[in-house]
Amino acid sequence: AERISDRIGFIYNGELVEAGPPEQIFEDPNDRRTQQFVDGELMYEVDEEQTSPQMSSVSASE
């Protein structure tokens, strides 16, 4: 991540819960949810009844 950006952020349920240099976020996160994500413990449940956004194509002439 540090090759791509000087700062990164972790968003949980639409809320920015932590931001900072990649080495700080991955090596010593301040938020428990960020730590769970880094450790691979944070999982999201998918609502099977929720529909996906509809994709539409746009022609080059538009």
C-alpha cells in the first residue's frame, strides 16, 4: 500500500473509522475494526435478497 499512497483510510459501514500512513494502519491500527480487517477476521454478511445495482451501457455516440 505504501507504494501506491502516502495515506489510506478504512471505511466501515459507510463511516471513515481510521486514516493515516499505510505502515501505521497495517502495523498498529487504532480502531478494533481496522485491526480485525488487518487480521483477516472481519467478515461481511451478504443479504441474499438485496439486489445488485443495474448496469447500463452507453454507446460512444451518446
